[in-house]
Amino acid sequence: MKTRILGLVALAAVIGAAINGLFLVPPDLNQGDAQRIMYVHVASAWLAYASFGVTALAGIGYLVSRDLRFDAVALAGAEVGVMFTAFAIWGGMMWGRPVWGVYWQWEDPRLTTTALLLALYVGYLLLRRLTDDPSRRAARAAVVGLIAAVDIPIVHFSVIWWRGLHQGPTIGDPSKLLHPSAPLLFVMALLAMLGAFTLVWTYLMIRRYQLARMEWRLEDAARRDRVSAARRAASASAPLRAAQPEEPAR
Amino acid sequence: MNDLRRGLSVALAIARKDGISELRGRQAAGSTIFFAALVLLLFGFALGPDSRRLAEAAPGLLWLAIVFGGLLTVARLHQLEADDGALEQLALYPVDRRAIYAGKALAGAAAMMVLGGLLLPVVAILYAIPIGAAWLPLLVAVALGAIGFAAVGTAYAGLTVRMRAREVMLPLLLLPIVAPLLLAAVKATTAALGGDPLGELGSWLQLLLAFDVIMLIVGAGTYGFLLEE
Amino acid sequence: MMDAGFVIAAYGVILAGIALYAALLVRRLRIAREALLRNNPVDEVR
């Protein structure tokens, strides 16, 4: 019930922040209306990285405690996270085309790091899908989640160094928004979107966690049924075999 | 202190065992080296015949070949034991998991250093790259890259060796992780070959070293959980 | 402005994606809840 209320509040917040970002906030002097994309792009990226952190930490929690509830949290983080990562990349591309003239820039550390983040998440989810045993799945996922999380800062720094002496994009560095000199209205719009997305994220995480727990209970029940059915079949045929006369040796 | 010494001797024993298997040739180590050289040849067909373009691309192509060879190497070092059921035995030994990891990673790193070292002359010839005085920083880059790749690769190989679709899962999981390694190694190689005009060689080697240390720590810490399946 | 298309594409896909995912989750939750209740009529499902 409380979650449902959260969901409705989140919905209202998103609608409000979107209306603000799309219509109420003025366009940027340099980037024009494309600036509006930044609000959803940055908010998505923020939550993508946060989700990743949750997955990694929950994985550690599982390895330490062997409590599968941690694994459910990790799974929720990964699935919700891969969605926000895809959004972040999409937003980045939609922003890049009008502002840079291209959909993709290798020198932008955020874009390339986020693309790698997507690859890492997808790998994580595939790994989970290919492992059936719950505790094995949780352990493998935890290791991968941890290694990937450790890798991300390394990727970020190495791409920044990679850019090195190249001039960054001249107009429209996405991080301009976070600069202390950014116009207040823009910062407020970003914070509003960030807040709304965080509410959405929380709602989705809770629901995905609940779903994981329920589906696992169903999985366990199905597995137990299969095992007992197999046992019954085995013991049912045994007395029959015993009753059959031995074949006379020739 | 005693534990450390025991751990070290276990690690060395495992590394030696793997090393001997590699050298005996039953492990197809030679085939991997040949495969990597073949990849370099094929790149020539894909990107040539303009020799200037190939020369510019050479560092990247070298490291791609090392990475592809590395994938086969780390997988191989776990595969034989998995096939024989020896991994379960290994998991039962009352020995520090980190020592087992260290031994396997050491073997993997050594194998990849050999691979990289042998590919250097191949690259020099195929892409007309004069190596000359740069051989020392190049070997350092190869060594650091090999250690880093083996550090994560050993952990992921242990993870995927008993999985369905393991042939695709290992590269799928490992390649995004080694992206910064690849980046740094290529940059270091380029800098070394060009006489390091911007003085960036040191920074890139340091990044490689940081990657190595971090991944060795994480790999050692998590390997035990993978064995205990 | 020319950029309007990109802005709409950005917001549209992202917001629709969130809505779709949420709807999918709610639907799967309902199915799971019903399945659990069928298996264990006495159990309280959380």
C-alpha cells in the first residue's frame, strides 16, 4: 500500500519535472532547446551509477551473509540500472546530435564509460540467466558485480587521460550544468528531475525486489515438486521390477 | 608468517604444474600463439595494404591479438582441470583460496608474457615497425598488461568454466573489464615506439600497474567464492 | 526549433520506457501473487 502511494507520488513528480524541463525552463543561450535533454540524461546517468553501486554492495552482502535477499536486491539494481543506463546513453546521443553534430564522441568520458557500463550490466544479467542454481547464481553474480564496479572508476579516469591533449567539445560540455556558475533555473530543473527520478527508482527497486522474492519462491516450489515427482516415479517402478522373474541365464 | 610461506609454496606449485602442462604442448599453448600471429596477419588483410595506416594501427592490433590469445589462455588453464574433475578436488584442499588463485594467475601471466614477447617481432615485421631502443619499455608494457589480464581473466575463467555457453560468456564478461587495460597498454606502446614525445609513457604504465594491483586484490578476494560451488 | 525532434525523442523514449517497465513489473507481480496463492492458499503473500 505504501509502495503504491510512492508510485503515485513518483508519477506526479516525474510529470511535474518533465513539464518544468520541457516548457517552463528557458532554453540555453548556446545549446538552445537541446539543453532540456540534459535534465533527463544526467538524472538517468546518476541513477544508473547508483544502481550499479547498489548491485555491487548487495553482492558483497550476499558473499558475507549468504542471505539470498541481498541477491534479490542485487538483481533489482542490475535490471533497473540497465534500463537507466540505456536511457542515459539514449539521452546522450539525442543531445549530442544537435549540439556536437554527431551521435557519438569517443572523447566524452561520460558517454564511453556509460556505454561500457551497459556492456557490464548486460553481461551480469546474462550470467544470471545462464545459471540455474540460486546460490551459485548469487555467488557468481556477486563476484561479477564487484569486479565490474571496481572497474568503472578505472575506465572513467583512463578515458579522461585518453582525451589528453585533444580539445574537449567546444560548446556543450555536459558537465557545465554542474558548474557553480550554471544558471540557477537550470540547476533547479536538474535537481527536480533528479528528485523525481530517484522516487521512480525507489519504487521500481522495491517492486523488482518483491517480484524476485516471489518468483524465487515459485521456482523453489517447482523444483521441490519435480524432485518429489521423480522420487515417486522411481519408487513406483521398483516393486514392479522386483516382481518380474529373473531371466534364466543361458 | 607460516601461512604466508605455505600459501606461497602452494601458489608456486600450482603455477609450476600449469607451466609444465603448457610446455608439454598437450595444452595447445603453441596453437594459441600461432592463432594470435594469424590474427595479426588477418588484420593486415583487413586494414592494409597502406603501410602507413598499418603502422599507425600497429599498437592497437598487437594488443587485440594479445587479448584474443589471452582469452584462450586463461580459459585453457581452467579447462583441463574442469574436464578431469580436478577442480572439485582442488576446492576440497584445506589451503588458502588466494594461493590457488595466485598460482593460476601467475601461470596465466607468464603464458601471456611469452605470447606478447613473441608477437613483438611479428608486429615489427608485418607492420614495419622499428622497435630498436623501445624494446625495454615495450616489454614492461607487455608484462604489466599480461599481469592485469591474467588477474581478472583467471577469476572469470574460474567463474565460467562450468557454465553453459562458457565460450561466449568468458569474452562477454571479460572484454568490457579489460577495456581500460587495452587503452592504457596501447597508449603506452604507442608512446614507447614513438620515443615518448609527450612524456606520457610513465603515466600509462602507472595506470597499468594500478589496474594490476586492484584486480589482483579483488581477484584473490573473490576466487574462493567461485571454487566453492 | 530544429532540435525539438531530439528533445521529444529523448523525453518520449525515457518516460515511456519507465512507464512500460513499471507496468510490466506490476503485471508480473500480479501473476506471481496469484500463482503463490494457488499453491499455498493459507500463506500470506508479501
